[in-house]
Amino acid sequence: MKGMMRSVTVRLRVAQFSAMMTAMREWLDANRYEPTMYKYDHHEDTVLVTVDFAAELAAEAFATRFDGVHHSSAQPTSPDNSRTGPPDNRQGSPRPTRGARLRLPAFASAGG
């Protein structure tokens, strides 16, 4: 269905946030899935990461791999007018910030 957004929400502990963001990026790259947007919300010792996909298959696979909750809607969970960061942010580990909206950082492969 055109215009449908598939979102997956994954609950993480703050202590595992940085490592899991790296694992998510590596998994997405390895499987050639391209999320349209993501956001994360920090609540005490938990971070909720919501990743939006245009493709149903990508959303289902991501939800299965990262134990997320998959839901679909006519609108993206992360609005187009949200603040976004550069697609490649290698300046340290991302820090969870309440309501922050960024693209998943791209990491260079071991070969270069």
C-alpha cells in the first residue's frame, strides 16, 4: 500500500544503547535494508528506539532480529520536519536525548 509507514519500536537499557545502535546499523547494512527515519526517546534507565521503514519485509525482519514491536500507519512515526543529523556521525557514541531524532549513523566497513 503506497504511503504506508512501517515502524518498529525497540526497548533498550541505557547501558546497552551505544552497542545496540552499532549492532542495528551493521545488521541493516548487511541485509541492505534502508530505514526512512529513526528516533529515540530516553525515559529514566530505558531508551525507546523507533525505526521507520517503507518496506513491510524490512520492518518485520528488524522487529524479529531486535525483539521489537512492529506497527503500521499511514503517517511516519518520525515526522519529516524533525531535526536530523548527518548520515555519518562518528564523533563518539550517541547519547540518548529525550525526543532526539537522527538518522542511524553509517559506519565504515573494516576494509575502508
